[in-house]
Amino acid sequence: MIDLVVKKVVAAVRNRPEIVADYTVGLESPIKDLMKLFNTESSSGIQVMGLYGMGGIGKTTLAKAFYNKIIVNFNRHRVFIESVRGKSSDQDGLVNLQKTLIKELFRLVPEIEDVSIGLEKIKENVHEKKIIVVLDDVDHIDQVNALVGETSWYGEGSLIVITTRDSEILSKLSVNQQYEVKCLTEPQALKLFSFYSLRKEKPPTQGLLELSKKIAEVTGLLPLAVKVFGSHFYDKDENEWQVELEKLKTQQDKLHGVLALSFKSLDEEEKKIFLDIACLFLKMDITKEEVVDILKGCGLNAEAALRVLIQKSLLTILTDDTLWMHDQIRDMGRQMVHKESSDDPEMRSRLWDRGEIMNVLDYMKGTSSIRGIVLDFNKKFARDHTADEIFSSNLRNNPGIYSVFNYLKNKLVRFPAEEKPKRSEITIPVESFAPMKKLRLLQINNVELEGDLKLLPSELKWIQWKGFPLENLPPDILSRQLGVLDLSESGVRRVKTLPRKRGDENLKVVNLRGCHGLEAIPDLSNHNALEKLVLERCNLLVKVPRSVGNLGKLLQLDLRRCSSLSEFLGDVSGLKCLEKFFLSGCSNLSVLPENIGSMPCLKELLLDGTAISNLPYSIFRLQKLEKLSLMGCRSIEELPSCVGYLTSLEDLYLDDTALRNLPSSIGDLKNLQKLHLMRCTSLSTIPETINKLMSLKELFINGSAVEELPIETGSLLCLTDLSAGDCKFLKQVPSSIGGLNSLLQLQLDSTPIEALPEEIGDLHFIRQLDLRNCKSLKALPKTIGKMDTLYSLNLVGSNIEELPEEFGKLENLVELRMNNCKMLKRLPKSFGDLKSLHRLYMQETLVAELPESFGNLSNLMVLEMLKKPLFRISESNVPGTSEEPRFVEVPNSFSKLLKLEELDACSWRISGKIPDDLEKLSCLMKLNLGNNYFHSLPSSLVKLSNLQELSLRDCRELKRLPPLPCKLEQLNLANCFSLESVSDLSELTILTDLNLTNCAKVVDIPGLEHLTALKRLYMTGCNSNYSLAVKKRLSKASLKMMRNLSLPGNRVPDWFSQGPVTFSAQPNRELRGVIIAVVVALNDETEDDDYQLPDVMEVQAQIHKLDHHKCTNTLHLSGVPRTNNDQLHICRYSAFHPLVTMLKDGYTIQVIKRNPPIKQGVELKMHGIHLVYEGDDDLEGRENTLPEAQQTVSQKLANFFSSFEEGEASAKGDSTVA
């Protein structure tokens, strides 16, 4: 169950689109332009697209919107990497970006030490996979080289998108498809300005209209400038608009003019906070909450200032609560600090560049001007962008006299050359900080300070010192004006406390998260102002001292995952202000303080995974408690009846507990919004008082033992999500469910319900209904047609026998899943009325005929109606026999499905011929008509211009294959026994897979020699004379591309090694591949109905180190022949395959038969192995004049196939490998 949930979550995360922006304009036209570029040969090769334009013009926004539009074409492997320029300049930036790329693409967490190793990991994982990678804001070729490598590594159809301010980068990278992002049009700019200045989409009133147009024009029509300036004008009157417009007119650089005016409108405290964020905090992995803590520790009104910055569009809080600024805004802030002293960094207020910081510290240049320093040695040195480089970049992207002046000024007024540090970068003398009298913000992660810590500036308000090198924290650090002390992830074991007489009224936050060696919490009696104490993952902590219980101003106490903690405070009455109390994961904690109710301000209490068996009765006093979590508290069998007094409670999580019942008082929780009771396997009833929960939005009882839903009519008016899946004792749904007027999602999967009440049709806002694997459910009520807001209906695996005629009234249904509804016999005539249906999944149903109205599904994009068996057991079940199946014909209206992209009608028993108007399905990309009974395909098939995959496997009556569309990548004709002719394939230049197994009547395949992209060709069981002609047409070029080749043949190349091969590493020559050739045959005793796998699975390759087995790989021998003649299979494995990567010096590779076999009757008659080294297959051009020993591997393979003689291919080999 847990694995299933994890898979669903991962799938949901992978399908999540990028968040574009709060409000966008003008994207439609450029997205259409990009789609045209993308659609040009979108299936062929690897595309690289480049978007370029000046900063603030909307490249990232456009790239995100385009990415969201096309990710449906990249189902598994896709990644959007934002702010490459900024992130690559961080310490170890490129390595971290490589890790991000691999993690997002493949859900792997690789060990990468440097860029070269990262490239190898990328190369290894992307091999031949269809991938989309977006690299946003690239400013150097090295970034693309480090994150993409070579395009030859990627699979067909892959797309790499690069956004940059510098089009020269795209030219150097030979990016052919370049797109210049243009400014907004005047109407678009006016619309965007109106949204941010007036907070509405409508144009301004006549009085402001002309003024708005002038403002939009003056911003240069740059989206960023329009957005920021619009936000700047919010809640100002018309006169102020005019004044600000006149100010902007005087600015040469319009973008930076807009940003500067917005900055000047801030008050002094807001300016200080803006610069702290732009210069210091953005370089850190830091959340809004942490920033607020730091700024409050400095005595600043953080929340109010952040609200102003957000309102003015100078700052954004992302969904993960981290801070984000557009790089133009960030750079403006950094330039302002740089201008404080262009040539002397020590005279600036904030330092963020490591090189400049080390120069100041190593040469004792510190001054009282410095207010903040961020220095993190956790990772390898990587230089950040200096202000000089920012000016240079601005000149390139915003040419003009203003930019030229600033650039020349900063070129002429240079910094002093950075001297080489006198000592190790991670050991710094404390004396270097002594002159910085006004230093208030200091990050020195993984740095060792040498000297007396008393010399640190006394005005320090925040210090973050991860990796603190001492085991004992001296009280000197605590005896100053510190507001926030962060020593997380360090080796500190003991913290000395202040003497009794020296109280501290400044320290507000102590963060010791991840200090695994911390043995005890210090006496904090003298720190009366402490508001937050974080001790998460301090694994050696056993108890909490009494002094903690006297911290009267403490707001948050975090002891999560302190796995050794077994004793907590006996008295918590002193924690009068505590709001958040976290004990999740304290698995040895079994008792809570009896007077826990003495914390009147407590809002969150997390007890997940603790060993507690009951809640103290005094808990009823927690009148402000909003969140209570007892998930995984397996000793909890009941809640105290007084729980109903928690009238502020909003979230109650009781999943995976041993609860036997809920107290009736739970109905008194008037503000409860979430009640989770998942997997409470001892809970069989829910009290009727639950109907009193008028604020309840979520009720999850999945996997519990609940037998009925005690829902009363007119109750639970706010409930939006009811989930009762896997409730094995829930046999019916009450009729009162129709009164849940706010319900959006109803999940009843795997329950034994036999029917749904008629009243379910009264759910007029329902969006999603899940009834998977409801085996006792035979029918849906007619009233389901009244659920006109239903978006998704899932009936997979249920025993529904038919859908009511009213089903067609679900006019907003987009997705219908009915796979494995094995009792479903027909679709209603009204089915075609589902105008919004996009995706229909109905595999393995008994539906044998589609209603004529089916073609009216004008928005249908995916149709899967595969049936089993996927192939015929024998040739006897053909027309005219006793086993004659019921045949169907495609309805005439089927050609109306103009938006259909995927169609799977395998084994649908379609007879006769496919309609001639198939060409109307011009959007079709995947078509599976395997195991059907039609004898011909229409010539219009060639007009399916977007078709990429076509499967006709086991279409045994098909006699002729008409011309095919040129974008085809995969063509499967296996077991088309009657097929006599195939049209010319020479136009299929991107075809990679061609399966002709057992097409014995085919005597010619015109154009085969032109299939230059072909990687897999299967011809086992084919006409031996024609296979001989194919062998002679196999060229060096085609064989170099080929990965799998199967065709009649009774020998392997004589230059292959016939037995086990021991690999011997060659100096300066890497192993680039392994080629394995085998000759197999099915013996005379093997009948067609005995071997029904599509591949021969009995041959394997193994790698051994002496007698130790290292790796086994089943050879991909696709195509099971109907004859017992010998068949030759050649499998070529590239440098990325485990058979190559795991083959080390002294290891042995060998070919064996599987033991025990999956199927009997397979003979391995002959095999050979050849190792391909660097340089063995690299020579281009003709090699006719070279001796065979000097020829490439592909040329020698071509020679081998041309050496076959007539009749030889069908002969039987003599030797057999046991």
C-alpha cells in the first residue's frame, strides 16, 4: 500500500508543470512560434532550441509556458533548471546543477565529486532516452557543456532548450533554431500594467487611460519593468502617477530606472531589508521563516517589510517558502552596495563574493562600514559574479549611454589585484573581524576561527556557523547582543551557559539542528528572551532540563527525531507563550507532562511516531490548538473525551494508530477542517456527532475498519474531499451523501459496495469519482448523468455491466478509465455526447461494438481499448471455423475523431477493411491495430503525417501494406502471415524499429537500404531467399547504427570468440561496446501454441570475476519463428550498457542457456562474442582497399553478411551448446 502511494506521489510530482507567473500576457503568439519550431522534425534526431533577449523581457516565463505545453510528449524524462547563471556561480554550482538534473530526470541521487564525473553520470543515464531539458538563463558555454554534454548521447526526439541574454552563446553552440523574445506590444503592456497598478484586468478608467499608456511606453514595454512599475503605482492617486512618470522620463536605462524608483519609494528599514536579501540571503538555502527570525533578531519589523517588497513585485515567496528575486532586481541591489565604494570592498556595507571577503579578512582590511558577510565553505570554491561583471552584462544586454558610462567607470576604477591568501581559506584569525564594529550579520559555515572568540564584534545579531569546529561552545558567544545563533550540522557536544548574574535579553533563536553529538541541552535560565529552540535530530539527547520549562517567551520548541529522548519536562506551565511544539519521531518518548494543558498559546502539537499511549486529560485546556498529529502512534487506542474542548483545532491526524473508537465529543470541534483516520484497522465506527463538524473539508478513512458512513442530510456542508478507499467492511454508501453540496472528490476504491444511491446525482460540484476495483458494483445509477461537473471517473477493475443511457449528460467529463471492467458489455448510445472527453481507457472489456455516436467525441485524444489475448493461440480461429469469433467493424463516424493522438485497438476483432477516410485522423501519433482481421489498409494511411508508431502484429489476414507516413519511428508487422507486399520504405528516414518476424510471403522490401536510422531489424522466420538479399544490402553505415538484428542464418562471424572471453584492459583504449552473435532454433517438438512469448528468452550473457557472478543479462532475441530452421541474432551493446560498464579487467563474459528455462524446445547452436574498443569502429568512408584486419567492426560485419550464399541461410547448424 505504501509503495503504491509513493508511486502515485512520484508520478504526480513528475507530471507537475512549472508555475509560470501570477499573471501573464502576450504568450500565445510566441508559444505558437516555438511550437512550429518544435514540430519541425520533432521526432527526428535531437533538437536544440535557443531563446534569447535582454534581461527582464520574459524569457523564463515563455520557456516555462512552452515547457508546460510540450511535456506531454516526454512522459518520463524531463527537467526545467532555472537560474543556471546564478546557481552555477555558487560554490560547487555546476556539480550541484548536475545532481539536480540527474535527480529530476531519473529520480537518482548520484555521488558526484566534480564536473567531469558528473558528465559521465549524465552520459550514462541519458543514453538513447527521449528527454527534454530546459536550461534557463545561461551565460557561458561551459554551463551547457557541463549539463548537456554531447547531443549524440540522447535518444531520438530529445529536446534541449536554452535561454540566454547573449545570442553569441547560441551561435557558438551551433544552435540552429534560435528565437528572439520580443518586448510586449502596447496593448499587452497596458493590460499587464493595469493588473499590477489597479489589481484588475480591465483597462483603467478614461482619466487614467492616457497616463497609463504613457507609463507603459516609458517602461520600454519590458514585462519586468511594467510589472514592477505597476506595483509601484498601486494605491497611489493620479497626481502621484504623474510625478513618478516625470521621474522615470529622466532615466536613460528604463529598466533600472523603474527598479531604482521603486527602491527609492521604500522607507529606510525596508531598504535595509531589501539589500540584506538581495546581497546576502539569496545566496543561502533559506526560507521566509528563517529570514524573518534573523531580521527580528536585528530588531527589524520583518513581516511588514516583506509584505511591502512582495506588493511592489520586488520579491516573491515560492511555494516551498523560499525567497526569489528576478536577477535584474537582485543585481540592482548589489550594484547599489558596490557603488558605496567601487574600488574598496571593505568600505561596503555587505560582502557576498568569496574572493573579496577573503581578501578583506586575510589582510586585516575590515572596517566599521561592513554590516553583513556570507561565507560558506561547505563546497568547493566557485567565484560569484562581481559587480564589475554585472555592469559588463548590463552593457551587453541594455546598450546605451548610461550603461556605457557605468561600464567604463568600473573598468577604469578597478579593484586592487586580489592577492593570494596567506593561509588556508578555512582557517581565519578572529582578529580579522575585530575592526568590523558594526557587523550585525555573519555566516562562516565550515570555517575555523583562530584566536579568542571574544574579539568577534559585539554588535553581531546573527551568526550562522554550520560545521562549528569545537566540541564545547564557550559562553562568550552567548554573552553578546546575538539575536540568532545557528550552529546546525556541527560537532558541538556541550554548550556552556552564562553565569547566573548575567542575564541575556537579546538571544531569540538557537538552532542546533543535526548536532548528533550534543549530549545535553544547556541551562537556558538566563536567556529569558528566547523564542525558538531547534534541536531536531540531536540523537544523543535523553532528557530536557527543567530550565527549558521556564522560558516564558519561547514560541517554538523543535525536538523532532531526537530518537534517544525518553524524558520530557514534568512541568511545562512556564511555557506560557509556546505556539509550536514538535516531538515527531521521538520513538522512545512514552509519556507527556500531565499539565500539558498549561500552555495556553499552543497552536501546533506534533507527536507522530512517538511511543505515547494516551493524551493527558489536561489537553482540553489548549484552547488555541490548531493542529494535532498522532500519526503512527501505535499505542494510542483512544482519545480522551475532553478532546471536544479543542474548539480551535483545524487539523487532526490519527493515521496508523490503534484507535478503537472516537469520542462523541469530536463533534464539538467546530473549526476542524481535516480529519485523517487512514489505516486505523481497529476503528469500525465513526460517531454520528461527526455531522456537527460544519467546517470539515477533508475526511480520509482509507484502509480503516469503518463499516458505514454516518452522514446525515444537510450536514458537512464544507466537505470537499471524502476518501474511503480500501475500507473492506464498507458495504454501502448512504443516500444522504447527496447532501454534501461542496464535495469535489469522492474516493471509494476497493470497497465491497454493491450500489451507489440515486442521490449521488445531487453532488453538483463533484470533480473526481474513484470506484476502482469495486468488485461488487454491477451498475451505476441513472442519476449519475446529473453530475455535470464531473471531470474524472475511474472504474478500473470494477464489475460494472453497463453504463446508463443518461451517462452522456456528463458534459464536462475529461477522463474516463474503465480498464479491466470485464463485465462491461456495451456503451450507451448517448456516449458520443461526452463532448469534453479527452482520454478514454477501456482495455479488456466485453464491449464488442462502438455506438455510431462515438465519432462525436470531438475532443478525444487518447483511446485505449486493447483486448486479450494479444495474439492468436493458433491459426484455427479464423473465419469459417468452429471457433469463429464475433467480428466488428469500425463505425463510419470514427473518422470524426480529429484530435485523436493515440489509438490502441489491439485484438478488437476488426474485420473487412479500415475506412478510407482514416486520413482525417491527422493528429494520430500512436496506432496499434494488432491481432485484428482486416485484409487491407487504406492508401490514405500515408496522410497521417504525425504518426510515429504503427503496430500491425498478428494481423494474419493483411495482404498488402500501403505507403506509410514519413515520420514513422516504429513499425511492427510480426506474424502477418498473409502479407505479400510492402510499399517503398525509402522515405522513412527516421524509422528506428522494423519487425518483420514470420512474414514469409514477403519477397521484397523496397527502400530498406535507405533506412539510415534503423536500430532494430527483426526478420526471423522470413523468406530465406529474401533474407539473403537483405544480408547483402546491409551496409557498414546501417550496421554501425544497428543494436538488434535477427534473421535466418546458421553461423556467426569467424572473427568472433566462440567461448568465454576474458576482458583485458588496454592502455589508452577504452572499451566501447560488446557484440554478441547467437544461432538458435526451436526444435521439431515446439508447436506454435507452445511458445507464445514475443521473444526468445532462453539465452543469457553473464559476467564473472573468477567464480563470482557479477551480472546476468537476457539477450533481446525478438521474434519467435514458426520454423525450426536456424536463426541468427546479433545484439550490439553500447558503452552505457551494464554488459560493458560492469566488464572490468580480468572479468569474463560468456553466453549460456537459461536454467531453468521459461519455455522448452530452444536450442543454442552457436554463439560468439566480440569486444569493441575505442577506434575499432570510428573510420568513416569506404574501406574496400584496406585489409580486413584494418577494417572497422561495422565493415567486417557487412563483409560477413555479404558472404552468405543461396540456400545457406536455411541450413541447420551442426553444433549445439548444452
